Amino acid sequence: MKKVLKRFAPLTVPRLLVVSRLLGCPGVLRPIIRLIVVTITICLAGCASDSIEQDYDEYLTRLARVLDQDPSDWKKSVLMGLKPIYPSAKGRRLLVSDTRVGVFDFLALHDCELMQLISERNTSLGRVMSETARFHYEVMILSGIRRCLAELDDDPELEEALQQIRDIKQVELSRHWWNATWGSDAFDRFFALSQPTLSKKAVSGYETPAIVSLERYLLLLNEHVTGTQSSQATSYLDVASEAERALKDLEFHYGGRLIKSVSMGAGAINEANRLLRTRLESRPICINQKPSRQAEILRNVLTKYYVLSFQPHLSALDKEMSQLVRPLSSLNARFSELGTPAVRGFYGAHLDVNQSYFPQHQLKRALQEHAELWSDLFASCGMQIGGMN
């Protein structure tokens, strides 16, 4: 697409209008032609602006040229390493039983104020409720059953039935909790690795709306279980709606894009490290610690195409990754003995801070080595360079 658009780039609006006259285009078509050209110009500007991967390419291309080294297909290696992807519904959701209250018990629960809640579950809307709504329904049912048991008069048969249901639902509440988070469609979209990397404008280093929404959503789930929520909603659908509103910013694939961006940043710096290391191990840049012309060019490349270009972006990525894993680490700890192998695999590969190959750890190691290699290079030339940390 970019190649096609570039062919039209030299044709500014006045030039294309001249061409249209030479071709005998009717005047009525000229406003349309003008609109097409403006649209193409905007597309070209959008393609060329704020692209972090273009900055990586510019830095590595110039570095390889000055160092007289052959570049590698590092992007392909990074993309191949972005495995596994977030699992499908079958691989991420836990099975739960559909324990329901019998007709006799249902009628007996009239005084426990659970009849309406159970009736809602049996409606057409209740049968297709979201993972979040199902979780809040189960919380309210469990709370209601506990309240009923505390208020029951002498009815051993009903008490025994409700105790059995309570025990089952208490055990399976964690499964519903899992399905409302790691097993949900929202998390599937949030952690999609197929989307582009984050642009420089999209990464500030401060808490993003997506992270705020994620933390808010997880807080609402926890508050409902512990009974500490400030909401006055009485219907599980109202409670679920409040929680699902907190998920709106998870639609933009932020989690997966951040993981991919950190991995791509680490890959670019590792490629730069390979170029520097290979050259330094083969022959020196300077003789007798005297600055050479090549060293001066390298200092310009470092300053202009790294320090002043995308080094701040890598620092911001590092900060945002720390902010993302904080609530997710707490969530993961809640399910220490629960979950699916597929989600566990995804978490271990991309989000587990205890793993040495955690993307953020890889980025930090790459940046540390990058600073050391440049420091060694300039020391061998009797030069000093700042702004690398």
C-alpha cells in the first residue's frame, strides 16, 4: 500500500489538476481529484510519522554502515519469539457446573429474597450473560444462600440442600472469577499480539487509561466478593454493568501491544549490541586512544539517532510495563492452584517477572550492555559520551 501511495506523492493538488485538464477531465471531477490527493497526502503523512520501528531501522542501518557490518533480520527473530499467543476460549476458560435450586427449594426461598435473582438467571438474557455478569450473579447467589441459612427456621431438609449448594458454589466461585478475568473475551482482546507496536505518542511512561481501567475492573470484582463495594446496585446485572464499563479501554489491545513493543525494543538494542560487539572484537575503531573520523561519525549516530530519537521511548516502555504487571501479578497470585495450562504458558512467557526471559528483563539487560559497549568504544578512542543512562 505504501508503495502505491508513494507513486502519487509528487502529484500535488495543482499538478494533478493540470494533468486532469490535459486529459480532458470535466471540471466537475476536479473537486473529487482534489479530495483524493488530499486523502493520499494525509495517509502518507500518517504512515511516515511517529513510527518507532522506522527509528530502529534508521539507527541500525547507519550503525551497520559505519561499523562495516552486515545487518540481520532481527525483526523476524523477535516476531517468531512472541509465542505463545493468548489462547482461544477453549484454552482459557474453566468448566463450571450449572448447579440450580430445585422447584421445591425455589418456592421455599420466597422469604429469603432470592426468588427474583434465580428467576433472572432463567430468562433468555440470563442464559447468555457475560463472564463478568455470571461472576457477579454467583457472588450474589452465594451471599443470599448464606443469609438464608442464617435466617432459616427449623427446616433440616432445606438447610441440608442449601448447605450442599453453598459448598459447591463456594468452591466454584474461584472458577467464575478466573473466567471473568483470564478466561474472558476482554482479556483475549487486551492481550492480542497481532496488533502493531505502540507509537511514541502512545507511550508516556505514566499510567495509561488501559491500566487504570484494568485496575478498576479487578478492584470491583474483589470488592463485590468482600462486600466492600461502594455501589448501591441491587441487581447483579447493574453491578456487572458497572464493572464492564471499566473494561472499555481494554478493547484497544494495549497489553499485547505493550508486550510486543518491549520485545521489539529489546530486539533492536540487541541487534545494535551485536553490531558493536562484532566490530570491536575484530578490529579497533581508534589507534592509540586517539579519536578517529569514524569515532566522530559514530558519536553523531549515537546522539542523533538513539539518545535524541527513541531512548526516551524505551524508558517509557519500561515504566509502563512495570505498571501493567503490578495488578496482573496480584491477580495471578490469587489463582496459584487454578487456571488453564494455555494461560499459564502465556503468563509465564510474557508477564512473569520471576522469569529471566520476561520481556522487560530482556530490555533492561540489552540497554545495560548497550551502554557498556558504547562506553568501551569511546574509552578506546579517548572520548567521553553522556546521556546513555
